[in-house]
Amino acid sequence: MPLASGIQHTDSTSKGSVDSKAPSSNDAPDVPEPMSDTQSDDYYLGQVDKLTQGTWFEMVEEGKQGFRCRLAAIIKKSGRYIFVNRSGTKVAEETRDSLALALEHGSLNQLDDGMLFDRALESVIGNLRTGHSSVG
């Protein structure tokens, strides 16, 4: 089942152009070529293949607020990816193709481990300060 790339090609020629000369390769700006559907599919499937157990994500369901979840298990035999919330409760079960599509459309975003660690550390320090100041 081919995934939709979401990349649309728009015609950048203006209707009022007087110069009918086609731009040469030297005139064109350095803009990367858009990926074909197959290249896009392969890219996101490759990203799914690189996922590791324990990675945190934000899932955004259409019309709902996003929530954080962790990739708890990768079951290679059945091609299933199991996600749990902070409490360890299963919140989603996806296939390789559905994950690639979610990554492509932005409904699944991998969170930066460094950012998560920094926020957790700030929370602990804040709790220690609050606890320490109420003791005295």
C-alpha cells in the first residue's frame, strides 16, 4: 500500500511574465528537488526501522490534544509497535506502515531525550527547593 507523500508541486511561473525564455540551470535557485512518493515512503519507512524501544513520542490525534507515549515493544514477527503512557498502560498499537505515515503527516513526533531529561531535572530541583524552604 503506497503512502501519500503530502508533497505538492506548485507552478511558480507568473501569468504576467513578458520574458518567455526558459530559465537555465544557472538561473534556478538552489532548491532541493521534492522527493517522489517512493523516495518519501522509503525515507519514512527507514525512520521507522531506526526506532528503538524506550523512545518517547508525542502522538497527535486529529481534533484532540497531543499526548506523550513511549515505544514499549517492537514485535518484529508480527510487525507491531506497542506504545504506552507514563503509567505503562497501552495507548496505541501500530504497524510499520502506519507509523511511517504518522511520521510523514506529523501526527507522531519523536521527542528529544535531552529535552525530556532537562525538564525532569528542573522538576526535581524545583521539588527539592519547595521541600527545603518549607522545612525552615
